[in-house]
Amino acid sequence: MQDTKSTVKDVFVYLGIFITLIVSVYNIIEIVFSAIDIKWKDLSTVVYNYDIYNDGVRFAVASLLVLYPIYVLLSWMASKDVAEHPAKKELRVRKAFIYSALFVTACTLIGTLISIIYTFLGGDLSIRFGLKAVFIIFLSAVIGGYYYYIIKRDYTTVSKVPMTLTVVVSLAILGLVVWSISIIGSPAEVRKMKIDNTRLEHLSSIQQQVLNNFQSKA
């Protein structure tokens, strides 16, 4: 009976899984969608306050590279604990966080799918719509299928499914990060852009000072 009681460690582990999963999914969507938008630019779209350095995407990449390994580690700890204490599979805190994570993730994915359909109906490029829609459907299938397996899994038998899926997903995420960086530009390229922009600002400032000095003496 002791194994069926939630501990403070259980709460923090599953809370950590919940937070890192939600944020990682959001960051993955942000990275992929931004890379698609940059790769296939829509000339009919008017962009205000354009982020020339793609800081939003870079923050998403940095956040994903930190939080996703934490998610994998916490998930491994939770699975190892349940394997050692099978009764913990029925923990209320475990079920609550798993179903809550699935619910929030599903709402995020559904909302995103509605958004890209709305954008497509507003004249967005078909290729961007298609790629985003396929990606969201694929991501939904992976997350839903994995957690359905986790809920139904028999922890008394050894399974290679979690490890195999973790390796495949990790390689896929690494590939997405490399692909997105190749599109938005490497850190060295961004540094060059910032230096060039600083030079332009200095030249503009000098031009303005010369103009002001000329007008004051005219």
C-alpha cells in the first residue's frame, strides 16, 4: 500500500514532465513554423516590426535544447520508478498529470491547426499550409500514440519501445534544429548582420549630424 501513495518526489517529477512537455511542444511548433515561413516567403503578407535576427526562433531553439533533455530524464525516472513499483502505475498524481498534459497538448495542437486553416483561407501559400498541417497531424499522432502506450503499458515486462522512440524523436528534433538554423542563419551570420546594422546606424547618425551642422550654418 505504501507504493500507491504519492510522495513529494512523485508530484515534482510529474509536474516537471507536464511543464517540459508543453513548453517543448510549443517550441517545436515555433521552430518548424518559423522555418517554413522563412523558407517559403509569402509576398502578399505585410509584416510589421520584422525580426531580422529571428530572436524568437533562437529563443525557442535554446529553450528546446535545455527543456527536452530534462523531459527525457524525468520521463525515464518516472518509468523506472513504476517498473520497480508496479502499483505506482495507478497513482492519482501520475494519471492526473498525464491526462492534463495530453489535454493541454491536444488543445494547443487543435488551436494551431485552426490557426493555419484560418490563415490558408485568408490567402496563405498552399505549400506552407500543407507542410504545417501535415506536421501538426504527425506531431499529434506521435504524442497521442506514445502516451496511449504509456497508459496501457505493462511495466512487468521489458520493452524497447520507449528507448527506440526516444532515440528517433531526439534525432528528429536535432534534425529540425539544424534545419532551422540553416534557414534562419548561423550565429556567425547573425553576428555579421548585427555588425552591419551597427555600421549603418553609425553612418546614419553621421549623416544626420552633418545635415544638422549644414542647416545650422546656412
